[in-house]
Amino acid sequence: MPPRLKLRDIAFFERPTHFARPFRFGAVTINTTPQLFIRVEIEVEGRGVAVGASAELLVPKWFDKRPELSPAQTVDGLQRSLGIARGLYLARTGYLTAFDLHASCIGAQVATCAKKDIPALAAAYGPAEIDKAILDALLRAAETNFFDGMAGNIAGIDARLSPDLKDADIAAFLSGRKPLPRVAIRHTVGLDDTVEGEGGVADAHENAGANYFKLKLSGDPAADAARLARIGKELDTLGRACKVTLDANEQYSDLAALQALIDRLDREPGLRSIASRLLYIEQPMPRDITRQSPLGSLAARGLIIDEADDSYDAFPAARALGYHGISSKSCKGLYKSIVNATRAAKWSASGDKFFVTGEDLTCQAGLAVQQDLALGAFIGVTHAERNGHHYVDGFGETPAAEAQAFAAAHPDLYADAGQGIRLSIHDGDLLTGSLHAAGFATSVHPDWSALRPLEPPKSLREQLA
């Protein structure tokens, strides 16, 4: 039986994160945003008290892209999601498994957020971050690592939120996992990133030796085609068999606009380099239009959803529309990633290929990147978008002693090549060996004294004023 726990405390902290270069995706450009840190204290039945932690950027205009909202207002929505989740989780006062706690709160979380005009994707952010910290504490109390703990279903995951599966499907998937020893990075080329020359796509100092590239799209077929042709020329100079994915971040207005881009990829000689390397296209259309638009012949392209993945039934619904894949992001929920990976494995057993990908909203060095990397390595994601090493300078504003503690505990993941401690990439890959430490993929926690409490959402501050 999985161990049961009860929550004693949930605390939120933040640290400013300034980007080394602007990151433009969709209709937004990010230069700075806070990184959230969560510290939980739990009491595990028969094992005593343990502390766990998690971290994630509070990313504007991704969880909620409504044009009438400012970037700050969308971060405010994430903070309100966190506050609502904290109240719901702490209200469960008895002993529960980690998944019991999640499953008993997620419905009320989404419903409460909806009443406060917070969309489902943003609503899931609060539970997702709290769940990671709880799991870290639980694994520490059990003195086991993430990979072994999850293979034994330490969290007690079942099919109550995914009625298309059986409990036995999830148990069999978990017990059969053999974590990947290395995961390739997928280097993002943002819409404002340099394409040619120094600092461009083919610059080894910029791409960190990546063999996979994620290319952002603007939603304009002609402009995207012209830019992809330029990127393709640069990739051709690398002399290695690179693969690419395309990510529109909901910017293509409809299937006709997407078809226009696909037609260009099929017929234009200048796009052969990209077309021959293409693995899949991610979230081309707005999430609401996605749900109303069967892909038809476009399904053969292996499209995936990301922003439209805002509920436990999103993947089955997308499959019915012709999608073959879905993204795993720990900021959307680690349990949902595991359920979706179970589905992909079960559906693929019938012959058609379904898959889960690894995408990244700029997981930063330390807790965030380690926990997301471990999740991907566990469910079988062979390459994952990794933005933190690219858009943020190493550990950013993290105190030197804290960065050094992470590097000492995880020497296969971090190194100092003379410019401060940074993610260490080996022939385009990240190594996962040190993630087998007791806890959720980390031997150390942040220096809590160097963090400031997360400020209340602006909307709440205004109400109190």
C-alpha cells in the first residue's frame, strides 16, 4: 500500500529571474519574470515529518493568452491559482496518499478558478507545483529516489481521473519503467533569436551542441516559411543529422492557415531541409479552435497539443480529432503526464503511434530543470526542449553558495567552464545519474533564507488597500 500523509504547511517564495536575451513566443516577449519556489511540510504515517520543495517560473501570457489581459494580469492569475490550491489542499486534514490529495482537490480547484475567471490551464498550475513539492517530501521520508518510488507507485496513482484507463494499466506502466540515462536537449529558436552568424542557429556556443531544435512559428505562413528556409540553411552547415519540431503557440488562426504552411513545406525547395527533419508540429491553433477542428488529412503530420492540454480528458479528445501526441510539462501536472504516457503506450500497442513529448517553459537550473528532466526520463521522453540554459545566464540571481551546492550534489548536470555554474551538456544530452538521489530528483534544497515570500496577487493587494 502506498504511504499516507497529511499536510502541515505550504509556503510560497519567489526570486527574480532576468533573461540574458528576450524570449519571444506567440504574441509575447519575456525579459524578466519571477521564479516560484514552494516549500511543503508533511507528516507521513509511521515515518514522521519531511520537507519537500519545487520550483517553476511564473510565466506570463502562456497559461492565459487572452488579448485583453496584460502580462502582469496573467501572472496574477497564476498566483491566485496557487492560493486557491493551497487552501483546498490544507483543508484535507486526514491521512491520504499523495494522489488521493491531488484527485480530491483538482475538481474543486478548476471549478473555483472558473468562477474567478481563471482558465483551466492556469487553474492546474497551483496543484501541479504543490504536488511536486509533496512528492519530494514523501520520497525523502521513504528514503527513496523518484524513479524507484514511482515505479512502485509510491504516490498511489489510479484511474479515477481517467476512466478510459484501468488501475491495472497505470500500475503496469509504472512498474515497467526503466529511466533513461540521458535525455537530449532540444534547442529553442525563439522568434527574436538570431538565425545567421555569431549567436545564430549554427553557433556551437549558442546551440550547445544540440541535435534537436524547436523552431517557434508566428502564425503567418509566408513569414514563417521564409524564416524556416533561413534556419534550414544554417542547420545544413552543422554536418549532423539534426531533427526539428515546430511550435506555433496557438498563433495559426485555423486549419486553412496551417494547411498553407504545410503546402509550402511540401513543395518549396528552400524548405526541404526543414521538411526532411520535421518530427511534429505543436499546438498550431488556439485551444478553443483546436477542440472544434478535426485535422483530417493533416493528422498524418503527427501534430501534438500543448496549451490545449488543460484537463485529464484532453488527450483522448485530441486523439479523436486526429492528434497523435501531447506534451509533458511538470507545470501542467506530473500525474497527468504519467496518465498520458500510459495512454500513449496502450494506444500504440494497437499499431498506430501515439507519443508524449518533453516541452519546457524555461525550467531554471536547480529544482525546476531537475524535476522536469526526471519526469521525462521516467516516462521515456528521449529529447526535451530545454530553455533555461539558453535564455537565462546559468543560475541567474541564485546566490553563489546555493548554485555551488547544486553543482556539488549533481556534478553530471552542472559545471563551471569559467563563466559560472551552468547546465552541463554532453554531446547534446543531459545525464540523469545524479537524479537518483533520495527525493524528487534533488539532493539539495534552495537557500530558503535567500528567497523572499511570494507577494500576494496584485488583485488581492488592491482589494486589501
